[in-house]
Amino acid sequence: MRALLFTFAALLSSSVAAAPKGGTVKGTINVLAKGAPKADKSKVVVYLEDVPGDPPKPKNATIRQIEKQFDPPLTIVVKGATVGFPNEDKIFHNVFSVSKPARFDLGLYKSGTAKSVEMKRAGVVDVYCNIHPDMVAKVKVLENGFYTITDKTGAFTIDGVPPGEYPIVAWLPTGDEAKGTVTVKAGQVASVQLQVTEVAKKTTHTRKDGTPYGRYK
């Protein structure tokens, strides 16, 4: 009996040891502004596409409405997450989006109440208030949890990536995106360098019915 138990334990140990370890994707994103390198290279979203396996249970997020602004202005979630929109102002708000990944209209709701939206499709969701044109936010919905955001130097690290070859994307909310390919090996570090460009232009938007904003402030 002891021999059988020893054999089973040895096989189990061998199986665990043979399981492939994840690798690390590490690198730097350069940001151009007006044709020159930008000193602050933070807030670039870097993520991997087509990673096999079931995505992690999505973490829900909250975008507050306070002082007639959305806080935070940028939110990153995995597909299937619910984003809450609590109204912390002493006035009414009407949160909406006409973006293809998530079209919604939460209607008017008062201070101290909240409504939420499940983000079912990957992509960029532009969020507005139907009353206050200066209220603008973005929700970046990703297919999986292998993502991060750069620091001020443009550096980033994504750990625990299954071995394989994947598309990698650097996305700047105020600019463009850059794509590349990275090969990840178990227990090793794959280095990547990409460059994105900041676009200095002011975008305008209409109300949910397509008409321009009126006198309400």
C-alpha cells in the first residue's frame, strides 16, 4: 500500500513539475507629441490578444459622476464586467453611449442613486452625459486579463502569460494605437518596444438623439 501511495505521489509531483510555466512580456512604449518624444509616457494601455484559455472572472468597475465630471475618465475592464455609474452630484445626470460595443441610455437619475451596464463586447465605449457636454469618459473593454498601463517612463510588465505567439497592442486614449507580435516562452522574458502618437485635437459630440447640446449647463 505504501508503495502504491509513493508511486501515486511521484506521478503527481512529476505532472505538476511538467506543467508549463508562464512567461513575462516586458518593454517600453514611446509616445510622440508634435513629432517629438513626450517626457510623460504614462497611461498607455498595453494588452495581448488571442491568449488561449478561459478569461478570468471580470472585475466590476465604478465611474463616479461628481462635480459634473466622470471619475475616472478612463476605465479598463474585461468583457463581461459590470460598470456602475453612481450620481454623487446634487443634480440630475443622464449617462449614455452610442458606441457599437455597448449602446445604452440610463435615463435621468438623481443624486444618491446609481445605475450600471454590463460590458458584453470588446472595444472602446465612449460615455457621455445627455445634459452636460463636458462630461466625457472612455471604457476600454478587453477580451482577457493580460493587460497593463505604462508608467511615466513608458515601461510595462505583463506576467504569467501562457507560452505562445500573440498580437500585442499599445493603445493611447488620446491618440492612436500600435500593434506588434510577441513570442512568449515559459519562464522567460520577452521584450517589446512600440511607439504611439498623441493626437492633439478636440472632439465634439452630440446628445443621444443626435442633436447639439442646448442651454443646460
